[in-house]
Amino acid sequence: MSIWPLQFRSSGSDSFLFTDDAGGFFAADRAFLKRYASDRLHESDHSFLAAQGHPADDSDVSAFTGFASRWARRINPARSMSYVILVPTLRCNLMCDYCQVSRAAETAKGFDWDGVQLQQVLDFLGGLETSSIKVEFQGGEPLLRLDHLEAVRAFCRTRFSSAEFVVCTNLQRVSEEAWLFLNAVDTHVSTSFDGTSDLHLRQRTKDDTLHNAFHGNLERALNVLGTQRVSALPTIDPMAPPEPLEVIESFATMGLNSIYLRRINFQGFARKKFGFDQSRQAWQIYYRRFVEKLIAFNLTAKTPMEEFYLSHILRRILRGGHDGHVDLRNPNWLGTDYLVIDFDGTFYPTDEARMVSRVGRVDLSIGSLSKGLDPVRVEALNQGVSNFDDPDCTHCAYKPYCGLDPVDDLSRHGRIDLPRHLTDHCQSHLALFDLAFELLFSDDPNVHRSLAVWLDIPRYSPRLAPRLP
């Protein structure tokens, strides 16, 4: 009996993870690997593989249909445009150390949409084929142009049957008019809180008056809008990170149960200030320590907490269809279902692409409000967005769950054809997937408690991570 090809990765001295292209996985020892490699599987091996959905008998239509269905659920199809990031102004009222967008000063001129560009934005949105839209307002500080935000939201509410809005704001200065805008049930707030109050003061506000104003506004947002409509993301310098438990307890005190840890991004002003050559290894060490502290915290916490990205990875492993996060979807189509419109009307395929272009690294623009989308540039970018035929991904055990990030490759390495295992995106995610599978195969009931929370299931069972007997 034949079986579908399996990829494998060592997970210990005598333990290997095996996966198939549809995302099925199991653990086995070196002896099984030798039997598989030499095509000498035992009858008991075949029985186990059949139970896990791995055999590939051409006459078994139901087995093939099941495998094809699992495979299809992991594929990100090209969809129509339904997610737009708008940058009505590049001006900002803070000067953060790690600013990744190279913001302009609050008093600078020429960094806002004018009336003509605003109308062009509305015309562009009006021409979309989708019936539902998600609009994310970025900056700079978008609340500096509340008038533009109000105009866009009012238009979308009448144009689309379903509309959702996210305002990415530093919550530094919020007028009563802005609070009224944010209080709408279809509007969410995404802000930054750098883990601890001291670190936030040092990296962002840098002034006690500004610092107190931010905390007052964050507290008001959480109390008035609720924790379900407010997210606070910490940006961590891996070379000088805060203690994990301090970060966890800070978020718990605010009533938040999800933390999206972010390493300082290799973009904008941060590109020149921080030492990225050494940050990946330091980040991986810190991230693992953070997860360990989070698991320990969840043992006694009244409300357990997740690290968002690890939860996302775990769900991708166990279920198909979790393609909303653009870092991992495959193929990672660019300029198709989401788009960034910058302060000057330029189109970019991702927010990171506008940052790369802003610092003059490489021009990744794909059109403008006045000229429309440039199909030639969009097609060129989409030549390297799938790991299906990437020679470095072909035999990777994590291929079913992972995706490519050509924009990050261009930013860091100036090319998209660097051997995959040498890229930051690949090395970072190898470590993340290693950690995720280590947790899934753990026999520790303390780990199981956190896994249940992160996977949004009542109780985690080790049966979800099968092992060859």
C-alpha cells in the first residue's frame, strides 16, 4: 500500500514530527523514519497511517476526497478587495524610538490628504465589488484628521451592507469629538502599550505629563468601549526586554486577556536605531521564556491569557481556514484582497511595503488614486507568494501551516530569491512552529490548560497530537 509523501523534522534525539501536505501530522521515532525512507513499513504502520488519513490508494475515492478537502481548506484563494488600510495623515504627536513608518512632525505641511484625495478615496471605495468592508485607519496619528475618518465611515456605512472600522491611535490626545467617533459599535481601537508603564514612558511618551494623559485615555477606552473593542500591542526590544511576568500582570490588571508580542520592526526610523543582526536569537529566547511564564500564570489566573500569534499558529496547525493573518496565509496574494492607500494617494500591497518605500529601500508602490492599480507591478509581486513550488519549502514539515513574506525579504535582504532558510521570516517561524508542536505533544497537564484556552476548546486532549505507538 502506498502513502502520500510525508515531510519530517527532528524534534528530539529519537523523535520526529511527520506532516503531509494537507496538514495532517503525527510523531514517530527514528526506527519508523528508517522504515518509511526504505519503503519497508510494517502492517501496524499502515494501520496507524490509515487511521490518521495518510494512505494514498488510488482506488479509495473517499480517502482521496478527504485528503483533498483538508488540503483545500489550507489554501488562501484570491478574493476581491475587502480590506483597506487608509493613511489620512503621516503627521504624529509622538516621537517613538522604534517608529517604523518614519512619521512626520505634527506641525509639518504636505503630509495629509487634501479634499481632492479624500474624494478619490471615496470613489475608490465606491468602486469595490465587495458587499462588506474592513477599514483600518493608520498614520501617523489618524485622529489628527478626524474629519477624514468621519467622512470615510459615513460613506462606507451607506455603501456597504457590512462595515467594520479600526482606528490605530496612540491615544495620546483624544478630543470629545474623537471619543464620540470611537464610541460607535462598529469601530475598534488598536493602540500601543509597551508592556509596563516604565517601558512605555521610556520608549514612547518620554514625559510624565504625556504619560499620564495616555494612561487616562487608555483607561477611559477600556471602561467605555470595553476590552473586546480595544487592543493594546506591546513592542519589545529583544536586546533589553521587560520581565515577562510584569507584562502579563500589566495586561491582566487592565482586564485584557490577549497579548500580541511584537519584536521591533525592521522598518522606518527603527531600521537605523536598533541592532537587528542579533535580535532574532535574543527574541526567540525571550519569547519562549514569555510563553513559559504565561503557562504558569494561567494555572491560577481567574481569566487565563493568550499570546495572540502563538494561538493563531496553533489554530492553523489543527484547523484549516485560518488565513486572516497575512504573515502566514498561502498563497499570500498581494494587492488583491487588501490594499494600503498612503497620505499622498500612493497604493501599497501591505503596510510594511509603504514603510520600505518610505525609507528608500525599494519602491513597492502598486499604483495611486489618480492612476489606479498597476497590474504589471501587482503581477510581478505575486510571482513569489506561494510555498507550493518554492524549492526550499518543498520538504519542510511546516509547509502546510506557513506562508511566504516577500516584502519582509525585500526589506531585510534586498531580494526574494535568498535561500528560504536564510531569511528572517523562515528562521523566526521555524522556532515558533517548533515551540507550538512541542506544546501540542507535551504531557504536562499545566500546558494542556493553556492550550485549551488558546485553541478555544473546553479541554485539550493529547489525542489531538497523535503518536505512532
